[in-house]
Amino acid sequence: MSKDQKSINMVSSVEVVKLDLSSVSNHALQGICGCFDENLKFIEQECSVDIHRKGNCFFIQGVNQQVQKVTQYIQALARKSHYQEIDLKLVRELVLKDSSSKFSTPGCIPRHGSQEEYIQKIKKNTITFGIGPAGTGKTYLAVAEAVTAFEQGQVQKIILTRPAVEAGEHLGFLPGDLQQKVDPYLRPLFDALHEFMGFETVTKLLARQVIEVAPLAFMRGRTLARSFVILDEAQNTTTVQMKLFLTRLGSGSKMVITGDTSQIDLQSPRHSGLAHILNFLKDIPDIGFHLFDKKDVVRHPLVSRIIDAYEQQESQSDK
């Protein structure tokens, strides 16, 4: 390849992208840029791009891949500005964390084909059921989609709920007040939220009741509007509880129900609300079902083998 051809290719790989943030307030815009544009200068230095701003429009110039990455950073900051103050510390965390791991944000979660299909069903349907064994990412991906919907302004609240049944124990056996009793049941949901939004942000949103956690029993009489609602461990709902939950749906809301029908902790497994609805809700428009299996497990490889072993043992017991 001649020097002239190399020069042409280098020039062609450079682009300028215009990013319009007209929907962002002046106060939020100041936070995104930083004092004396220190946030933008940090991004420029770390990502080897040039950023120019005219009003609410940003012009990002550089190599194609870097320009796209910086565009995503600024868009993420704009979404976060709706519910938290933007400062240089947050910008550093966003950029440096992404540099160290390409799977650092809800939009960049490691997915295989089944997970991608599950996500698309959540986006497409008002109610989505994610059913399958442990370690397939059912809950994790549901929380990721909830955070994305919230940051993009599609919903105003994130509501997390779970039946208070765990291997035969009940809330009354746990010490502390109601919140302290409920927290252990929702720990997997909290862990995912903390990963995507940060501990401080989640704590603030909980205090403002923008993120709400509650036992399923406390849903009676409510209408959940403009919310992203996740029901976890749904295999432990009774048929009555499942009907109660599904009929809480309000305008502008989205629901995701996750569970594993092989791990029912109810005294009478045949009364599981999750197993029950599989028979008659699957043909209703705007309700999606996604069934994971053991090959979709994304935890340690031993998890798949453990699931296999349990299935074999249970099949032998049934004979």
C-alpha cells in the first residue's frame, strides 16, 4: 500500500459527530461539561478526541470507534443528570471503568443469543416472563433493562418485589423491622442495582422512593403506573398472588417476572403461580415468555453440571 493510500485511509477513519442535548437543562449541562469544561477535557484526554460545544450541541471529532464511545459517555451522563449531580468523579468512574472492562454498563452486558432474545422480548412486550435455571441472567438482565428505561425517562420508578418464602422460612423468623426483614430477600436485585447505578445513587433513590422495594403481600390495592416492576423468584408465588401482582399493572408501566420452576419452595409446588400461568397466558398479545435452559447458564461451568446431576437424581426418584 502506498503512502498516499495510507493517508486516505487514515483520513477516512476520522469523523465528526453532532450530539444534540436540547432536552437537558442548563444546570445539568453545566454538570456534564464541568467547571471550566474540566469533564470534557478529561474525556478528550482519555479518549483522544476533540469536543467542541455550541449551546446544547456537542461536536465530537476523532477516530470512528472513539467518537462512538465518547458519544455514548455523554449520552449516559445526560441520562444520569435527570436524577443525580454530575461531577468529575462520576465522569472518571464512567470512563475509566469502561476502559478496564467492556462489560461495565447495562448497554454492554455480556450476552449470548438466548439472553439477547430475552432482552428484545422485554423491550417489545409490556409483560415478560423469564423462566429457567439459576445462573442464566434472568434477574440481572431485567434489572439492567429497568435501569436503562429509568435513565432514558421511559419510567419514573423502579419497583422490586419478591414473595417472602425462602426454603421454608418466613419473615417472622428474621430479626429487625420490616425493611431489615425484606432486604435479604431482595439482595440479588440490590447487587445488580449497585453495579449499574452505584451504591450512593441507589441509596438516594431509595430514600426518595424512586426505587421501591416491597414484599409481594404489600401490593394489594395498588396501581403501579409509569414504573418498571420486577417480580423475582416468582415460582414461590401462589396462584392468588400471581393474579394479584399481574392486575397491579398501570399505564406506562412494564413488568418482568423471573423464576425457576425447578426450585419451588412452597409446601404444595403444584400451587405455584408461575407454573400455573404457563398454561393459559402465553397466547395473549403483549405478553412475552422466554424459557432458558441449562446451556444458557453463564456462571461457573460447574453450575451446569450441578443442574444436570440434580435433574438426573430427580428423574430417578420419580421412577
